[in-house]
Amino acid sequence: MGRCSDARDRLLATAAKLLHERGYTAVSVSDICQAAGLKKGSFYHFFESKQALAIATLEKFAELNRERVAQLHARQSAAVEKLRTMFMGMYDGACERAAANSPLLGCPLGNLAGEMAGRDDAITDKLQTIFVEWREGIIKILEQADTNGELVVSDPKATAETLVACVQGAALMARTMSDPEIVRRMGEQALAMLERPATADATVPAS
Amino acid sequence: MGRCSDARDRLLATAAKLLHERGYTAVSVSDICQAAGLKKGSFYHFFESKQALAIATLEKFAELNRERVAQLHARQSAAVEKLRTMFMGMYDGACERAAANSPLLGCPLGNLAGEMAGRDDAITDKLQTIFVEWREGIIKILEQADTNGELVVSDPKATAETLVACVQGAALMARTMSDPEIVRRMGEQALAMLERPATADATVPAS
């Protein structure tokens, strides 16, 4: 049982790595089995198909993202700082890869979306669920900030949606241009956008 | 000669369509030849490889983008309106596809970047060149607006880079969520970010 579960975890970890490095179409079940040091029988014992394994890696990533966003939400810090952490986590990861002369890989969700969204229904559904969940986590942070009077957020859903899209755009461009600084700069600009309503509100005289 | 050039154009148009619909790895030279109604001999007369044809489609797309940005730059309208046109062009295209019940396809550049950036040097180089050119076009619009006093743009390069990343993030998320409105909403938020320094600087007109 221990070995069984180890094999499943190895398949998940190997698939996550290979899909992130090479993309979905370019990686075969054989590639994954070979890299994980397992036979195809083991693979099909745990997963029906490459698609099913890819969706399981997405679920694993979603869990991690869910935890991260919940941790941010629970922090005793300003909303802007919580959201900055979201960008800086990605920035730090990109810097580490750049320092090791490894190509930047972008976001596993965004890469899979860019390759498969609208082309594979099950993968698209899973990606949609994860992105909605991510957005909902950010909405909570924004609503709390609005309640605290830290920010004025007239449309939390649209703002959260934009922040997720900013993270995705930043990840994609940083990877394409081989430049982690794009994530940092974009994060700063996205956060400056957020601060605006509070500033605007503070300066608009009562009429 | 006429037929020759027609065959090359057909290969380019077919490849652009298939790559946009299915991605790079999933499309073979045979797929492209079959869809274009041409033999492989014709293909290899014009292009060395699928990679070379993909780069040629990128060049074609870059030309179009260059023209669009130049036209925007030449317009007698506010910079914010020029930049809004950039988002709205993408929004209109996405709406047309949604109205026809066709899946949204995202940006051909962003999709290829999400699949191949850092994995194929020649494609990555070409994508970088096109993104830099796009950014430079936006910088011109921003600098002109700064000179006119329409906007205050302290770092045109960073702002232009962010706008390109916003377009990419919006295209990716709209496609993934099957929702063209994401492009419109993100465009508005990105442009609101731009207007900020001008608003802060300019005296508020009496209404």
C-alpha cells in the first residue's frame, strides 16, 4: 500500500514536472513512465489516461494555490502587501531559475490553458474551476480591505479577475522574454491600480 | 510564379489557422499540407520545416500588428482611446467567435509563447522580437501623450510592457473562461491605471 501510494505520487510529481517543462501534447504516457521509473501497467492502475493524470496534477496545484491564498487572507497585513506576496512568490521562483541559468517556465495553469483551453473539455473545466477559486480567494482579500477602509473596491470580482489575468500575463511575458523583472514591475503596476480608489476617494471633496 | 506564390500564401494562411486552433506540437507538416491541399514537396520547396513555417506565420502576424499599432499612433485621438482600440479589437474578435458558438482562441503570439517559449530557440527569438516591437509601438503612443500633457508616464517602457502583458493575460483568461467580457473589463482597468497620473496632475474640469 505504501509502495502503491508512492508510485502514484511519483507519477504525479513527474507529470507535473514534465508538463511544466515541455507542455501537454509533447509529453507522452511513455515519457512520464520512463522518467518516473515505472511501467505502463502502474500508470494505468492509477490513471485512465494522460488527460486524467494532467487533471490530477492540476488538482494538486490547485490545493497548493488554495492554501497559499488562504494563508495570505489570514495574515495580519495590508491587502496590498498580501497581494504583493502573490506576485513576489512568482518573482522569487523566476529569479531562482534565472540564477541557475534555467529557462523560466511560466505558470503551470497558464501554460496548460494556453495550449489546451477550449481544445480539451475536461482540462478546460478543471482550469476554469481553479481560476474561479483563485479569483474568489482574492475577492475575499479585497472585500476585507474594503470593509477595513484600506481600499475602495467598487467591483471586487472584476478587480480580482484582472489581478489573476495580470499574474498570468506577467508569467507568460517573463518566460517569453527570459526576464523575471517583468513579474516584479507588473506586480507593482497592478497594485498601484488597486490603491487608486482609496487615494481618489480621499481627495474628492464632499459635494 | 503566380501559382507558386499562391501555394506559399496558402501554406502560411493554413498554418496560421491550424496553429491558432490546435497549438504547435499537435499540428504536423502533413496536417498543414492536407488542409492546404498541397503535397509535401510544395511545402519543402517553400519552408525548411514546421518551425520555419511557424516563424513565417509569426512574421506575418507581426506585420499586421506593426501596421495596427502604427495606425493607432497616427490617429488624431487621445492616447487612452488609441490603447482602448487595441483591447477592443481583441474584444470584438472574441465576441464574434462567441456569437458563432466557436471556442475563443486567444492570441496567436501568446499561445505559441505559452507552449514553446524557452523550448525552441528560433521561435522564442522571433516572439521576443515581436513583443519588443509591440512594446516600442506603445512606448511611442505613451511618449506622445506625455509630451502633449495628456498623460504623465514616468516609465514608458515599464508601462508599455505591462500593457502588452495585460493584453496577453486578458486573451488567455478570456479564452480559458470562454468569456470575451474579460478582455473588455481588463482593458478598462488597465487604462484606468494609465489615466491616473494625468488626473492627479491635471486640474479637474468644471462640469
